[in-house]
Amino acid sequence: MSMYTLIILLIGLGILGYSLVYTLFVAKERKAVKGDIDAKLPENVQKHAYIRNPIFLTYAIFFGILLVMIIYLALTWNW
């Protein structure tokens, strides 16, 4: 395995580990819904609706990694 692949793998594992810990922390913090279908959003999420959205974070991380890969391949491509 090349050094580049190993670095990408470690970064991906780090992101997955952080996501798991963060999800477990948030899940423990949230109280169970008491019969209501909709619950009030936490104040922190209301202030940062786009930054705290996991879908937007996933797209941002994906395009960031994609950009790094394109730059790497463009710099190492043998013409």
C-alpha cells in the first residue's frame, strides 16, 4: 500500500471514529421524546443550521477530499 493510500485511509478512519463518538455523545445528551412527534431543536443547532447538518458536512468533506486527490494526481502525473 502506498503512503498516499495509507494517509487517506487513516484520515477516513479518524473521521469515522470522530463521527461515531460525536453521534453517541449527542444521542446520550438528547432526552427521549415524551409523546410529541416533533421536539424543539437545540439552541446550538438553531444558530448553526447549515454547519450542524450532517448532509452538508458530508458533501463538504467529500469535495474537500476530492479536490486534494485531483491536486495530488495532477502534480504526480507523468506527461
